[in-house]
Amino acid sequence: MKKLRIKQIKSAIDRPERQKRTIKALGIGKMNQTIEVEATPQIEGMINKVKHLLSVEEVS
């Protein structure tokens, strides 16, 4: 299964609570933090909801 590298590039301050919780559920705690996760449909759905706050790239 492919992996994704996700980095938070914009702040969650002044965002709806739902978006803040989605960022937290992805495992991102701070700005500019980078994580690697498997690309499941659930993860891709969460990324799609907050894509304006994230930078996503595929890892081979």
C-alpha cells in the first residue's frame, strides 16, 4: 500500500472545531510537523477535508 507524507503548512487557529479535530486525528500536533501514513480511504477522506491546511506528497 502506498504511503503519504503529510505536513501542516497553515495554522488551525480560527478554523472550525471539526477541522481542528481532523488535524488532530491525522496525528499532527504542531505546525510544520511531518508525518507518514498509509493511504487508506479513511485517511484520504480526512486529508480531503483539510487539504487547504496541508501539504501532501506520495512516498515511494
